[in-house]
Amino acid sequence: MPVTATPVPILNDNYAWLLRDAATGATAIVDPAEAAPCIAAIEAAGGKLDLVLLTHHHGDHIAEADKVQARFGARMVGAAADAHRLPKLDQAVKEGDTVKLGNASARIIETPGHTVGQINYFFPDGAILCSGDTLFSLGCGRIIEGNAAMMHASLRKLAALPDETLVCCGHEYTVSNGKFALHVEPDNKALQARMSEVTAQRAAGKPSVPSTMGSEKAANPFLTAKDEAEFAARRKSKDSF
């Protein structure tokens, strides 16, 4: 029985992610920056929270995480490298560490680029990647603290995960990302199909995520870039698109 992931819309276009280990009922929430909708989602799922998982220090990911933690007595997990700018951590983690959620475990993947301390959580049991602001559907995070080489290397790490991996990212950016992607690769058939799917999802009021790693490797222009130089050029172009 695998881990499941449910998006919780918060703020303007963010998602927190409610994770549940089906075997034990253990529950986690990722980047709960707005307390009220996150608390409501947790209560609706049984009112139990074991872990708060943080991907990076930006306010739209951590602003009210401490309120959610306090409400349920959960343990706070985040990057050791960013401990000085995160809420007080109960478990500070780094590359290759694991975080237990019931019978399941997440592997920590350090993905610097958007910030230098960004981490992602990968649950093999359920094939779930909580990618924060590193990898979006049809896009990637803006490079704020790192550089193109860092971000390119981080994305290559993620692209090595199984194709069935669910990409549970931090924002509903897919439509705008897709417009840029089509500008870069107008003849990409996988991208065209993905945009048709996304357009229908959004028209129906549904989230466009999670996507799959296989879909991203076929349609995301930051993963299809042939090398670091092409990635860097595309990322720079996207910044002013």
C-alpha cells in the first residue's frame, strides 16, 4: 500500500501536499504556508499529522508552517543547510538522508538552484516526488540564489527518477509554463498533447498537477535541453518571456 499525495491549494497559486502512508495512516504535509486550508484538509483526512516537510525557506512555503505544526504536534523537517532560516527543525536533513512516514521512507535530494538550500523528497513507495520550486510541470524554478550549472545538475538528478514518478510541485504554473514551452519547441508533439490535457483540467477547475516524470522528460523544455548551455539560455529567456 503506497504513499498517496493530494494537492491542497493555498495562497494565490501555491500547493501544499498532503501525504499519507496507506499502510499505517501516518500523514505529512509539505510546505503548509497558509494554515487555515491546510488544517482543514488535515482534519478532513482524519485530523492526524505526523510531519511537516519543508522544501525551502521562501515565505510562500513556510509562513504559517509553525501554526500547522503546533495545531497537531507534528515534527518539522527541513534542510540542515537552511536551518538558520527555517522554523525550528526537529529533523535537519541533507542529501541521501531518509525521513520515515509510517512504513514508508522519503529520500532527501538536494536540488540547489532556485535557492542554495532547496531539498526535494522522493518516496519510492508510491513514486512521489515533492519538488517544491525546483521542477514544475513544463517548467523549473527561477534561479535566485544559485546558478545555471547548479539548477541544471539538480534537474538531471530528478530526471533520473522513474518515469512513473508523480511530480508534486509547489505552484500552479503549468499554463504559463506551457506557453513558453511551445514558444521554444512548437513542434513537440508530447508538449502539444500535454497542453491540451492541461487546458481541459484547468477549464474544469482541476489542478494540472501532479504530472509524471516521463511526461516532463518528453515535454518540459528545461529537461529536453540538450546540455547546460541550452538550459541556461532557455532559463534566461523564460525570465523575460
